[in-house]
Amino acid sequence: MLRQPLLKRWSDFRQRQREVLRASNAPTLIAPTPIATDGRATPVGSTETAEQPEGDPLMDVLPLGAQQPPTGRRDYGTAGRPLNRQSPFYVGFVGAFGVLVAYGLFRALGQLTQVITLLIVAFFMTLALNPLVEALNRRGLRRPISVTIVFVGLVAVFTALGFVVVPPVAQQGGLLADNAPRYLDNLLANQFVQNFDSHFHVLDKLRVELEKMVTDGNFMSGFFGGVLGAGKALASGFFGFLTVLVLTLYFLSSLPRVKDAAYGMVPSSRRPRFISLSEEIMRRVGSYAIGQVAVATIRRMRHTAWCPALAGRASSRCPRRSCAASAATPSGRSRWRPSTRSAAGS
């Protein structure tokens, strides 16, 4: 029922547009008012003609027999017929151009994936820290001072996490590098590995393949390329972390202005509801992020407090088990012995 009047109004509107365009393109004959040499206007029917000054550039470009318009506008002729927007060529051309633009935007977004990710992370960190800033504002502090306090606390937390995480990782990595030869010797001294190698000669094959890889230039270039790639990834992660911190500081300081600008683009009839829903969404997202950080902190503190106690309890029971194990085997470790049936079958 409503579709027919809508189509009728659209058809009438297009018809009025065509009529206005046709009327504007129709040639209008304006009788010029010639100017006499003494400065007086000469009537249209008078036999006196105005003499044009020599070297007038306007008269040089006008067609032969044309007269200069009194308003100074040039007559460019009658405009042609407008393009038919329902033609297949027009529709196909515009559609192909739209597809190309969409593909270009998709490729541009693909190139900016890392930047968009950093912006999203910084925005969510801003939503998580904004309740703390607003709480300090309610206590009488100005927003710049509140943002400074919260940001300094955030940097202190990340610094503490770095001191907690980095030294154990570096220590364990060094121990692994130091003990790697001993681990390899123990593996080769294992009875199962020796029996397996005596039947299939696996160690000799591995030694030959290792020598080939060491002497291969492609392998060495790929190995050092991987090392450089790891260093590049580490540096990129560090600079990305600094970028997120800077963006978080900027978003925290300018969040009210950003929200006001975003609310200003909403129609006034829907603005109150939009503001209330947006504020509630941001409040809940911030509360969820703060809750997750609190849960992770409590779990880490519990793990730090309980692990030494559990380790001491396990070490107190360890001598009995080690004694029992040493009494069971003379060498203090269990050895695997192949069964008689498997030995006979081999």
C-alpha cells in the first residue's frame, strides 16, 4: 500500500527535475543594449551601432555574428541530453567502479591490521582505566591529575610484571642451554635408545643429516634469518607495547571530548537514549576488565604464596621415596630391559 505512493512521488520528483533541467538548458535570446561612443545608451531599434574596441579578447573568442551579452556571461550553447541512469552500460560501469573501491578499501584495511589492533587494545585499556579516573574526579581531583596518577600506576604495574616474569625466564633459558649437553648424553646413554640404534642405526643417520644441514648454505641462511626474524619480532612487540601506552594516555586525557563529538553526530531526538546506552556499555566493559585483572592478580598471589609451602612439603617426603628407589635398583635409577620373547624374535 505504501510502496505505490512512494514510487509515484519519486517518479514525479524525477519528472520535475527533467523539466527544470530542460528549461535551464533552453537558449534564451537577450537583446543587447548597444553603447554609443558618447556613453549614452542607444535604443534597440536605432540604426546606430556600437563600435567594439579593437583587440577585445571577448569578441575574438565569440562565434561569428555573435554579440556580447550584457551581463558578461558567455553562451556555451545548449546542453545535451542527460545520461540515462537506467542503461546497462551506466549500471555496469558504476557497479564495477564500486567493486574496485570496495576491494581497495579491503586491501587498505588488510595493510592496517596491526595499527587497528593497537587502537582496539588501547581503547579497551582506556575503558578499563576510565572508572578509576572518574573515581578520582569524584574525590575532587582534576582530570589531568587523575589521568597522570592512573597512568603512572599502570606503568608501575607493567614494570613490576616485567621484573617478576623476565628474570625467571632468562634464568631457566640459561640453565637449559647449560644442561643441554648433559641431557643429550643421558638420552644417548639410555638402554632403550642404544638397543633401538643397534637395530636401525638411527644415530649414524642423524649425524650424517646434521652434517649435511651444517654445510648447506640455504639452511644456515634460513637459520640466521629466523634468528633475525625473532629479534625483529621482539623489537616490534616492544614498540607496539609503547604505542599502546601512548595511545592509552591520549584516549584517557581526551575521552570526554571524543564522547561529546561522537554524541554530537547522533540526531537530537535519539541522543539521550544513545548517551545512556553508551555510558552503560562503557561502564560495564570497564568493570569487566577491572574484574579480570583482579582475578588474575589474586590467582598469582595465591600461586606465589602456596608454591613454596607445597615445595617444602614435597621435599620433606622426597628422601623416603629416593631411598626406596635406590634400594630397588643398585644404580639408583630404573633401567628398561627387553623381554626374552622380543629378543628371541629379533
